[in-house]
Amino acid sequence: MIKQLIEDLTFDKISLSQALTRAKIIAYKINNNDFKEWLVGEINGGYKGRELPKHRIIPCDIYAEVSIPFQGTKTIPMDVTSIKDLAGDHSFNEMRITQSIGTLELGQSQSGKNQYGFEYFPMDLTNHFKKMTDEGDSIIAIKRRIQLSQIDYILEQTKQRLLDTLLELNEKFPNLENDYVDSNANNQKVQNIITQNIYGNNSNSNIAVGDNINQSVVADQKIEELIKELQKLGVDSNETTELKGILEQEDKKGIGKKVLNWLGKLSTKVVEKGMQLQLPVIIEKLQDYL
């Protein structure tokens, strides 16, 4: 069961939504609630009562459709960076992607060669913005724009998290279907696998000062190797210099979002300049920082 699922998922013999559904059988076999809840969130979407994974929060631009007398309708950028949503929790320049994986896959299959996707604000929210703008009466609609490559990134992140989990479960329990025993020891092993691969908790509290210094050196070497690999993939020196600056900053808070923004700008240049870049490979190289 698990071995066949790993093969089917790795070689794209099935869709990601199908793989997630089949993985529910394994989640109930090992009786792990965190795995079950994660699968439900990805399969059904919504994420009500559960924290939305960071890779499902993507940057977006806001545009207003404005009616101009004798000229018709024009679409212009709208700066709302200082405004939080009505609940006061999130920026309007961040789109929280709560749709199911199946919905995202369907949307990507129907997007054709479109580079961008749009989401229109509901009318009550549009009216709220109109009241806050000096010339709000001329606004017909407000919409958010995302780069569709960011949806590919969400799908790839989800696939890799599922695949890594299945691979490690198969390694620790080679005959999981028939011989798995629901014991405290096995439950702890399973929990560690789920936590590390799905929720990204790879922290280790038992690190000495000397280890920190060594980790810093290794991290610097890793960044240098990454930059060289990206240049081999066709990313120019200006882009890699900007990325290196992001990765080497002392304050690591929000670094994933900055790397994602960098990826978004790179994707735009690929389309605008007709550059030949292997974006899926580049995204895979950057996964440790996202």
C-alpha cells in the first residue's frame, strides 16, 4: 500500500489530491491525529480551527478598476500596505490560500498560459475601501493579483511534505500494512516523523556553543553552493546577489516570505524576457529556506 503510493506519487502516476486521499488509509493505520488533520485540511480546504501552513500564505498586489469619464475603465495599482483586514489580523497584500488541493490542481489545469490569477473583493469590502479613498466613487471593483507560479509552489510543497513522510514511514516500518503495532514506542516514532516532515519542527535544543559556530560555517558554505547551482541553472548574478543578501541576513524572521517574493519577481522576468530557466528545479533548490 505505502510502497505503491510512494511510487505513484513520485512518478506522477496519480494527482496530488488522489495521493492525499490514499494516504488517509495510512494515517488511520498508524492512528496519528496530526497526520489525519493535516490530510483533512489539504483534501477539504477551509482550515477552520487549524493554523494555515506558511507556504499557503502568498504575496499579492491590489488593483482597482476605475471608471474615468470619456475614457472608459482603467485598472490601476492600489496601495493598501498599511491596512489590515477587517479582523485586524492580516495584510490585504497577503492572500491566504485555503482552497483544497483538488481545487488548486483544477485551477492550474484550466489556467492555460496565463501568468496571473485574480480574485475580486466582495462588494461590501469594495464599498468599505471606497469610503477610505478620496476619489472612491470612481472605483468599480477591487481585485487581488497573484502569480500562478505561486500556486505551483504550494502544490509542490504539499507533495514533498507528503512524500517525505511516506518515505520515512516506509523506512522505519518496512512492513507497515501487516506488522505495525500500536505501541507507545512506535507512536513516538510516528509522531517525530509527522512533526519533522509536515510541520517542519527540526529544532534541536541540545546544541552547544561550538556546534553553533560550526553550523554557521556550514550554513555559509551551503548558501555559496546554492548560489553556484542557481547560476548554472541560468539565474544571473544580479538576482543571485540579491538572494544571497536575503539568506545571509542576521534576522531570520520572515526570510521565507522574502525568498518567495524573490521567486515571484524572478518568475515575472522569465515571462517578460523570455528567459530559459528551470523554475521547478530552482524552487526545489530553495525549499530549505521557504
